[in-house]
Amino acid sequence: MRRISMKLESLMGTLALLALAGCVSVPPEQITTDRMDYGQVIAESWKRQTLLNVVRLHYADVPVFLDVGSIINSYSFAGKASAGASLPSRADPDVLNLGAERSWSNTPTVTYQPLLGERFTKSMLQPVQPSAVFQLMQSGWSVELVLRTVVSSINGLRNNSLGVGADPGFNELIETLSRIQRAGGLGIRVEPRQGGSAVVIVLRRGNTHPALIEDSRRVQQLLGLEGDVSEFEITYGLLPRSGSEVAMLSRSMLELMLELGFGIEVPEADFKVGRVIPGRRQADSTPYTPLARIRSGAEAPADAYVAVPYRGHWYWIDDSDVASKSTFTFLLILFSLAETGQSAAVPVVTVPSR
């Protein structure tokens, strides 16, 4: 009887533990795991989709943009227990039969939203606002990265475009503005105007270093600006309407991706048969400098920042190529600035438990 009593006590303890197990919820630590894991996957898929579309556009293929709409991750716990008793016998001296079962399920649901119609037109075909270009520089991005990536021309000075090298004056303008930015002499001011707001460039003068004053004068000469004015309004266009205006043609996201494609090391066979968009070459232009270097090969790379397969080859950006990585990352950031249509659904991770 003592033995039966002890096993009954063991049975009651087991049932109590199983009852507690049935009340277990998702621990708070799971939020960190989900957020980091899903965030990393979304970031990697975004990079790969963007690079693949750059390659597809260079091959005159159709790009496909698919945004992650939401991620719903549902966890569930379940447990049950069973017990039975019988009289002991020589064949079966145990008087208790215990059983326990616990189940776990994880059912993630991911929704996707294609970029189509009006939203595609506004996000991919409309140029980046000139005001956003200078606000990016004001927020800390370098003049060289921003202007070489986003700007097509400024006051008639033409940037690299589709295989054609930039005007010498454009390259000099970037070098001069970069020195002014590093010296703290470049400022941006946003002024409210009728029908919207205007962005004004401020070239600081006064008691500054002589080299900074000379660089400011050189910028005015390159852009054809009035010499006695230190503030210039930014507008969208090919040429300025006055000596106190800076006219800028900025690129759309689709144009920027096309331009990025001219940095692809296209397989020789594809280039010879004309499978890719040819660059326009001009003998009197400066050498063409691609925005980023995108390598290609027959096998997947061992160490890449981002890599995608396409038409039997792999295309990637080296993880050690900091300049190309920075340009590509900047491209991803510009996608959010180019979003001027309906707001896309922000990826949401929902973790209900029961």
C-alpha cells in the first residue's frame, strides 16, 4: 500500500506539472529572436531583389518589385496527460500507467505587395526631388556620393550617363564642393514659399579661411552664378533662369538603376552577341566611371555583400568593396525618398500566443 501511495503522489505531481505546461505563453525573449531574424531576412531579400533588378534592366529584361506587406507569426502550445491504475501482478508489478504529450506549432504567414500602376509610376519614374538631394548632404552624406549618384546635370554641367563620361566641370564642381563641405562652409536652408517650400544653398563667407573663400568663388564660376550673392535657390530644370538660381536635373529610381547597371562586368559571350544595353561612347568625353562595380562569374562567390543568379551566371558586389557597397546601400535608402504615392504597408511582425 505504501508503494501505491507513493506512486499516487508521483502521479499528482506529474499532472500538476502538465497543467502548468499547458499555461505556458511565448516568452518576451522570443520578440528579440523574431525581430532580428525576420529583419535580417527582409534586409537580405531587399538587397538581392534590387541587385537582380539592376541586372535584369541591363539585360533589357522586365524588373519585378515585390514588397513584404506583413509577417504574422503565430505560436501555440498544447499539452495533455493521461493516467490509469490496475492491480499489481507478478507479470506487471506497476500499478500506475502514466502518459503525457506536449505539442508546439509555429505558423508564419507572409504577405507580399507588388509595385504596380500609379504607385510604380510615382516611386520609380519620378525624379528624386532636388530639395532632397541637398538635404541628404546636409544630413551628413558626402557631396561626391550624393551628386554622382542622384544628379544627372546641374546648371548644364553633365554627370556620367549611360557609358558617357561626365563633363570636366562637373567633376571639378564635386571636388570643390567636397572641400567646402569638409570645411563646414556648405549650408542648406528651407524657406516656406507660396505653393510649397524652397531650398536655398548657403556658401558661407566672412572671416573664413582663404582656401574656403577661393573654393566658394570657384563654385560660383563653374555654375555661372552671380559673384556678389552667397545664397542660391534650388530648382528643377536643365538651365537656370537667373544668376542666383541652381537648376538641377535629378534621376528617377529607374534611371539610377539603369546607370548602376553599367558597372556590371558582363560575361564576354553576352556582350558579343548583344544581350545587354550598349553604352554610348564619345571620343571627346572624359573616361566613364561607373557608380559601383558589380562582378560576375560562373559560380557563387565565397564572400559577397549581395549576390544573385541570373541566366546561368552569378552577379555580386564584393564585401571588401566599400565604395560599391556604400553606393548600393545609398540606393536602397533613396527608395524611401522616392516613395511619393500611397504608402506601402510597413512590414509588421505579429506574435500571438495561445
